[in-house]
Amino acid sequence: MTSIRTICVYCGSAKGRDPLYLDAARALGRDMAHAGIRLVYGGGTRGIMGAVSDGVIEAGGQVTGIIPRFLIDMEATESELKRLDELVVTEDMHERKHLMFQRSDAFVALPGGIGTLEELIEILTWGQLGRHQKPIVIANLNGFWDPLTALLDHMDEQGFIHRSQHVRPIVTRDIASILPEINRAHDLSSGVGRTEIIEKL
């Protein structure tokens, strides 16, 4: 049985131009629910955020939404938020991100915009600083994250990423592989004190 109980999913509040993004988000949500893993996410009910939470809820899973008060009307409505079995309203983005980190055993980045990128980079930075060894997955759907992974490779090659073994995320194009890879990385980290780098392209 997996020791991963909660996964934080970073993703866009817009749906994007490729229908694959919404379909993949729903599939990830269903996989999490079937595995008994709680979703921790930004609380939005629209776009990819809405799709991943829909997938969890429709499959009978549990969802924790963490949203700053000022974003409620932009990314959801109070009535829509009642569908979540747990809602945490924060005063600002810093509190939101800190709670998302505290309450998650692993992290997945689906396609998104600047906010999603910022959240992903921050959690990678905390890994580099030795603040955690939780698995981090980049769901590189249709090559969406190729520019970022190329930039990370370039930074590493140029000597600007320290402790790179703690920074490199799992990169996969296959939604179905996300939970098995997280469990494998978590088991390796628990056993030998580090997360193995796994890349599926």
C-alpha cells in the first residue's frame, strides 16, 4: 500500500487550447481517487484546476482546495466551492503556497501559466535548498514543458543548479505513469535518502 496520502497539483485556471489538457487532468484526478490519494490544489473550479478536481470528485475521492480570499470570485464562486469536501481560505498567496506544501506528500505540475510556473519553480528551489525530498512530477503533455526542461538542463550544464540530484523532477508525457513514478521515487527517497531521477520522454 502506498505511503503517499496527498498530492498537490499545480495547474492553470484556464483550459488551454489543447483538449488533451482537460482530459489528462480528469484522468489524473480519477487515478488519485481510485488510489485513495487526496488532492490538494489551488481551489479553483474552472479550467484545468476544475477538471482535476472534477476527476477526483466524480470518482469518489477527497479534495482540499486552498485559495486566497481575493481569488475566490476570479477562479470560483462560493457556491461552486461547496462541492469540495475541504476548503481553506487564506489571506494571501504566501500562506496558500505554504499550506499546500505542508499538506502534500508529492507535487505534480500540469500545464498552466505564470502562476503554475512560479509554484513549480518555488518547490524545486526548496528542494535545492534541502527543505524537502518530496517527489516532483512535470506532466509534459504534448511537450508543453519542453522549454522549461531545456532551461533547467542548460542551468545545470552551466553550473548554476546546486544539489541537482534534489532538483531534477520526474518528467513524463504519460498521465497513467504519474502515480507509479511518484510511489517509486518516494520509496527510493525513503530507502536511500534521495529521490532517483526518472525521465520518461
